[in-house]
Amino acid sequence: MSLKISACILTYNEEENIERCISSVSFCDQILVVDSHSTDSTRDIARSLGSDVIERDWPGFRSQREFTIEAAQHNWILFLDADEQLAPDAAVKIQELRDSGRLDQVDGYWLPRLNKYYGKYIRNGDWRSDRGLRLFDRRRAQVVGREIHEHVKCVGATASLDATIYHESYSDIHDQLRKLSSYARLMAEAWHREGRRTNSLACLINPAWRFIRSYVLRLGFLDGWRGYVIALAEAHYVLEKYLTLIALNEGADPSYQESSTNAR
């Protein structure tokens, strides 16, 4: 008897992406969408495609992911963001693993992710080695890390699976900068709570290093102007993160309204 898989998806105002995402995991035995009060038609679309939908307040990336994993019907979890989709051959490979009874030969699988940016998939820079533990047995896994930049960790054996996830990434540069600004604030707040301090030298060195690593050392320049913009935006994210931490440490909390979006 084959094991069953629950596909889990977090959403907030994802009406442009959710159908594509759900359709790519239609072979799964359950599709669970946990939505943080979308104001568009995300939930209606998800239900029309046969998904189980739970509406829930947004507590943070890690907490929402933990809740979703626990709420799923089956022990094997396939996690996607709403702006992601499995490549057709990836869906076939995972389905074959499940139906052949070989899914549980390890406790989790690493899947590579290709990020699309302004109509082209990025194959160099900091995005080139993007992969995550997306398919796993929840009895042998846990979500670790902070509320932002959390990840799943298996306590047992894992394997790499040649099953690509396509990521639509940011809709445009404004969307990219807005989300990165939100992430920078969340990271700075986490560091501040942990008692971490920094200085103006870190604000100079760390953004420069991020740009050089992405654009030069990891060959981001091979992606043309896209690679340049990505490296520059990532450097700006690092700068904003450290500047915000300095302000928090000095008690000069920058004016900020936290976004409720959970997209990345």
C-alpha cells in the first residue's frame, strides 16, 4: 500500500498564482491551503480546485508552517509557496516514488528551485544553489530557525531528488524591494531580541560582500542586467537590515508598518 502525501501551501492574496500552484500538485492525496485572510479570491479559487482551506491569522513564517504541517491529514508533506509550482516531470517523479512504495526509503527529500525574474530563470549568483527540504515525513522533521528564514530539518536520512520547483519570484523591482524591506525589518528585530549589536563598519562591509559574492564570485554577471539588479537589491537588503538593527539598539525605532504578506 502506497503512502499518502499532503501538499501544503501558505497564501495571502495569491489569486494570480494559486491555480498554477495547486494544479502542479493535483496528484497529492490532500491539498491543504492555510490562508491569512486574503482580500482577493484566493480562498475561492483554492476551494474550487478541491483544496481544503483553513483561514488563520498570520503569526509568522515558522509558526504558520508548523501549524500547517500539524493540520495536514497525512504524515508525508510536500510544501510549496503559493508562487511556486512543481515542474511536470517533478510531479511524475514524486508520484512514482509514492506509488512504488519507495517514498519512505529516506525521511526527506531536497528539491532544487529555479527562480524566474522578469521572464527569465536565473541560473547564477546567490540564487543558483537554491534548494530546500520540501518533501518529508513530518514525524521525522521539524521547522527550525526564526520566524523569518525558517527551514525544515529532518532528524533522519535525506536525499536529493531531481524534481525542480519553479518560482515566479517577484513581480517587479518595486515588489522585490518592498518584500526585502519587510524581511530586513523582521531579521533586525529578531537580532535585537537576541541581544545582537552591530556598527557602521558592518553596514559598509557586509552589503559590499553580498554584492561581490553574488555578482562576481557566483557569476551573477552571466545573467546580464538581471544578475546585476538581483545582486544590488540583495546588498540593499543587507544594508537595511544592519541599519535597522543600529536604530533599534539605540532606541530610535524607525517608522515602520509591518506587512501582513507571507509571500517570498
